[in-house]
Amino acid sequence: MRLGIDVGGTNTDVVALDHGRVTLCRKVPTSADIEGGVRQALQTVFHRDRVSAADVDAVIIGTTQFLNAIVQRRGLARVGIIRAGAPTGTSLPPMTDWPEDLVQAIGGKAEMIRGGHRYDGRELGPLDRAELDRAIDRLAAAGIRNIVVSAVHSPVNPVHEEEMAAQVRRRLPECAVSPSHELGGLGLLERENAALLNAALADIAPRVLASFGTVLTELGVHCPYFLCANDGTTLNLQSVARHPVLTFASGPTNSMRGAAFLSGVSNAIVIDIGGTTTDVGVLRNGFPRLSNTVVEVGGVRVGFRMPDVLSIALGGGSLVQNAGHAIGPLSVGYRLIEEALVFGGSVLTATDVAVAAGAAGVGDRSRVAHLDASLIDSALSRIGVMLDSAIDRMRTSEQSVPLVLVGGGSILVRRPFASVGEVITPPNADVANAVGAAVAQVAGEAEQVFVSRILTEEGDAALEELTARASRAAARRGAAAATLRVVDVEHIHLSYTAPPMTRVRVKVVGDIDLAAGPLADSANRPRSTAT
Amino acid sequence: MSRELHPEDIGDLCLGAAYFGAGGGGDVHFYRLIAERAIRRWGPVPLVRPEEIPEDALVVDVGESGSPIVGLEHLPPENHGVELLRRYERFLGRKVTHLIACELGGANSVVPLVVAAACRLPVIDGDGMGRAFPESQMMTFPIYGVAPTPAACTDFLGNVVYFETSDAHEYERETRALVTVMGGSLLAMDHPMTAAQVRETAVPGTLTLAQSVGRTLREHRGGADTLAPALAAHLHGTAYGAVVPLYTGKVERVSRRTEGGFDVGEVMLRAFEGAAPPLRIALRNEFLVAWLGDTVVATTPDLITMVEQESCQPITSERIRYGQRVSVIGIGAPRHYLTERGLRVVSPRNMGFDLDYRPLAQE
């Protein structure tokens, strides 16, 4: 069986998945040190539910620890960056639009040297090796141990980044090096930003992985374990140690993947109602629809794609005011079980209204018996309008799609919705997140810019080569090769290019390779990235 | 000297320029940062009203053209335009005294500020369109007889090409072809003008106007339904015509494709409630014609502008998505475009539609 664990802000949830069925689920409070909550959740499963640790094939953990470290500027490593591309781009050095406190937190030092490529892969100019050595010296003198190397158009031609990385490793063997093309496609600043945030997590990543490893070992779990990635797939430990930024959006993604699994529907709108906010997302072929606009993390625009999720300030703890005409944005949040009327508190919340309307059986209903019927009606209508409007903004066509409701706050919903067809509240909807973790697969991606004519003439061969590259990437992340299938092929035509060029991106997904070896196997240990 | 532009002015200026871009002009995020940084580094840029230009001035239009995707990687050098200006002056045999923007909307509203800061030149408060249009012969300068050349352009590596072309159409064709050869982005200096020519041909006051409209869009509360009077107050007494709210509704359909380097397509809006017919907008980079049901309600060169209904943020054509709640507001074109000479270039018929210019109906 597989265990899926979701470390949320309030609860740490764990579910067991056996032969495609959720066989048990448990909730424990999230601990300040994260692994304490994980330990407690697993102990519950092993002791109370009498699950044998030996029966667990894989543990998959969804955590926002790395995201929180960036957002809270906590425990970040000092980072430097060397960009090749001058004289182009010197008008906009790395980190230009970053919040000042984050630049301070990572002690960001930027160097710009000659080099880089054009859109068609030709050099802008030769890589300036003498300048590169001086830049490395300056970063070393500043005591920086984590270095990002970036080059203009490196997703089209990575050779300058590769040469820079090799030179940094040669000159400073104790340093960790992140080439930007490993963390994004076209879009120099966003790609650099992702690589910089990633490098800033170089100290935390091995610590987090080691502490999860310790918990599992202590409890006698010796199977491989994985962390959840932005796109609803998993990363093995080497991948997380190398690219911790890829875990940033795992929260909303897991709830959508879990909704798809629990409902058996692969094209739907998913609403996850929590205590303070509601996330609305779209499932397409079982995976969350990804955002086409640039996303921000901790005030920084990053280049990788994240699920397209609309968050609105509506949750079980939202304050109900103005005779039911105003819901939120303030919420009692995790204090719901002390402050809401039905729990003996003195604050009128959305949960109280739902209980008063008979839509939910939590707390003490007699404590809301005095509420005015018109207030209840106004509040529930207002909640309906808020959800309808959010659903509508996430849809891409008039076509009626089913709606899947997950999260603890789904009791707020008074059906039917004006804007959707069937509404599904699947069993175990309140642990959809952990289910999403348990069912996660492994993905690999590859992209390349081609002369469009070549695609017309030899498109199959080009696609085959890209698919092979994506498959190798997936295998490195722990996928079983035989299970890989192509889930997405994207063509983007580049305007004003001669000859006309097209960027092609291929994504493959497959099952976790459970034969990859036990946790104790050194192959599945994170590589140490800092000393 | 009337005033100077400081780094803190750029945000509102970009926001307003995006609004006047009438759907076109593209994303301005990078150029906003570049302009703020350039002004912080080299000092504030003096802004000169057309009537203040000294008689012996030589004013030059400066702007960029290029592929948006290439522009994600290939960013300008720090001393953008300094070397081009030196070579261009040698080509002209004269010193350039002022720079002017070719259009309002997107990066080209601030490119002159970036170049002016590095070259320590003042910028004219005005531009060559008062909105955005896709091609350079659609600028007011050539429409009223200013020759586009002598001109010079550079890639971001210092390669320079000089032009002397027979007319504005030829200049447009050649620069467009050069963009692809020169790495996907180029910076051009063209339309050298005297003070009198600027006063006669430029749409005046537009940078100041963009900044004040930008501030209004940022600060306005109460949604786009109440935006028109605030805009009208800014536009009163300028080259622009009336402000006419056209529609408020939800984006119901967007179709778009790339055709000959342009973003071509159609947007359909549906009213939130009631039986109002849908609003259909044809776009070709910019919003060019709007129909309410079967009736034409706005056409180029009048500005068809779109803002998000709650936030009043301008929406450019590439950012439109199904389900967005928007308000569409028409603004009478700068008077320069409403003459026979102007309409000959930018009327709907000249932009590929089988209809003539129809002024905005005022209630």
C-alpha cells in the first residue's frame, strides 16, 4: 500500500491507498517542526489502525515548507548569480524587481558577463572566460557558496550555461551550482528568479529531507519516499534536493488531483473550501489546468508553470456581517472551534449559518437557533453568488462541466449552482489533499526550438527525440520506464523569426518505480549540496 | 522647462499608456523596470511641451520593434540608444535635441524615456499616435508629411543600419524585414522633425495625460461603471474627443490567431443581465471595430478601450480570457486622425473592414 501525507497549515492528513482504494484516513494537528506531525500521523496509522510498516510500498508527502521558507525569508542560503548575455540585458540586472528584504535575505550578488545566444541558437558573442573567472573570484570573496549561472536564450542553446557551471565547479568545488535552464523555459528574468529561489533553499532542502527520512526510519518504514511537485506528480529525493522550488504549488495541485481520483471525473471544476479561503481550479484530463500568466512566489515572478487557481476569501471561518449581506474577507481561521457560535464562541461565522440552515451537523445547533431566517437566507445566497462568480471566472466555455467539492468547508454550499451542471461531493472529500499525494505519478519534460520547416518535414523524428529526452528526465525522477505516456505536446510559433521557428514542449507521465530500491539505498539519498 | 519625469512617475505613466493602447502595445512590465532604473541611474528626464520646443530644435522619434517572445530573453543594454544616437547624428550631420515617442501604449511609450535618460536629452510631452496602431505609416508624423528617413536602427549588440527610403510604407516594410535578421528586436530613430513639424503633427500632452489617467485607474473606486466622467475630466480640452461608455459585460468568447506577425481575432461580450445584445469587437493587435448586435458602435481610429470591471486595470488583447468582467469605453480619436488625410490611412476600410469610419454616438 501507499501512504499519502498532506502537511497543511492546520492539520496533517494521512491516507492509505491500497489497490486503488482509500482504506483509511487520519488527521492530526500540524506541529511547528512539521516532522512531529508527520510522525504522529504515521504512528496513528501503525498503532491504532494496525497497519504494518512492512506493507507500505511508498510514502508520498505534500508539504509547503519550502514555499513557506521563501515567503517568511527563513533559513535561506546566500546566493550569487552570473549571467552571460552582456551587453544585452544590462538594463535589467538579475533581481531588479525583487522585494528588497528578500534580496537582503539571500545576500544576492549579481555579475553580468559577455556571452549568451540568439533566438536561433547562434552566439550573441563568445563567452567571456576571463570575465567569468573574475566574477567567480568576486562571488567567492564574498563568501557565497551557492551560485546560479544564467545565459540569454539558454533554453534554446544551453552550452554557455553548461560551460559556466563546469568552470564554477572546477574553481570552487565546494559550491553548489544551478544552471537556470534546468528550471524554466524562455523568459530570462523569470527563469533566473526560479533558479535563485531554488539555490536559496540549498541549506534547508537536505535538512527537511533528512528529518523526514529520520521519522520514517524510526518508525520502521524502509520503502522509498517522495515529495509532491507543482504539477501533481512526485519528485524523488535527489530531485527535491536539487530542485526544491518544484514543490511550491503542491497544495492546490494535490487537492485537485485528489478530487479527480475520489470522484472518478477527470474534467471538472474543483472547489476546495477551507477555513479562510476557497480555491477554485479546473481539472483537465485529470490534471490541474496550468496558469498561462506569470506567477509570483514571495513577491518574485517565477518562470515555471503553476496550477491556475483562483483563491477567494470565503471559508468556514469567514465572518458574517451586515445582516448576512457581507461574508469575509476576515475569518477566525483555525480558531473556528473556539470562536464560532456553534462551538460556544461569540463570532457569527459562515459555519454557524450553514448549521442554522440545517446544512451541517457540527457543533451545537441550539446556539444558532436565534438567528433570523432572512439573515440565513441572505448569507447563503451571498455565498452562492461568490462561488458562482469564481466558478464563472475559471471556466473557458459555456459548456456545462461537473463540479467537485472538496475540503472541510463544503458544508457551506447550498446547491444547485447557477453556473455548473452536476455537483459531486466524493467520499473522503475532506482529505482530498492527502489522496492527491498518494496517487501522484512521476513526470518528465523536454522543450526545444525548431525551424518550423523541419517540423513539417521531419516532425515525427523531432517529437520522438523530445519524447525520449522527457522520458529520461522522468526516469531520473524515479518513474518506471514501461509506464510512461505522453500527456501534453505544445507548439508555440515564434513571431518575427527567420526562418520561422516553433518551440515544442513534450511532457510524459508514468508510475513511481517501486523497484528503485529501499530508502537506505544510497541511490535514493539526497546528494549533499552544502557543507 | 515645465517639469521632469522621476522614477515614481513611471508606474502610473505605464498604466495610463496601456489604457490608451486600446488593446495593443503588449506587456510593459520589463520596460517599466528598465525606465525606473535608467532614471534612477542617470537622473530625471525633462518633459517639454510642444509649444516650448526651441525653434532650432531637432526632434527625433525613437522606438522599438520586435517579437514579444524574443523580448523575454533579449533585453536592451544599459546605455540603450547612446551609440545609436551618436551614429545617427553623424549620419544626419546635426545634433539631436529632443526625443519623442512613436505611440502611446506598451513599451514604446517609455522607450524614449530610457534612451533620453542615458543620452541626457529631454523628451517631448506628446507622441505620434495618441494610441497604439500596428504599423509606422499610421503615425501622425508621416500622415502630415514628415519623412520617416533619414533613419537608423540598431540591434542590441551595436550593429547599425541606415535608411533612406522613398516613403513611409517602404520604411515600414524594410524595418519589419530587418527585425527578423537583426536578432528579433531593434531600436530605431526616425522621423527627424523641426519644432514646427512637431507642433503641427504630434498628438500633444499625451505623456502627462497617460500619467494622470494612470493615477485615476489606480485610485478609482466603485468600478468601471463610474470611470467615464473621471476620464472625461482629464481629456477635456485635449486633442481627443468624447468619452463614451460602450458596454459592461462578461467575455463570452475569444478567438485569436497569428497572421502575418499580427494578433488577429474577435472578442464577444455578453451583458450581465437584461436583454442587451452582445458586443463584438474585432482586433488586430488593437481593438479596431465594435458592434452592438449588428450595429457598428465604434470604429478605428476612435479608441476602443477595455478595463477590468472591478479593478479598472486596462486589458490588452493578449490578456483577454473567457469569463473576465470588463467595461468597454470609447474615446474619440485625436483630431489628427479625423481629417481626410488621417482617415485615408487608419479608417476601418484601410484596416481591412468593409465599412467606413463612424463617429462614436454620444448620448
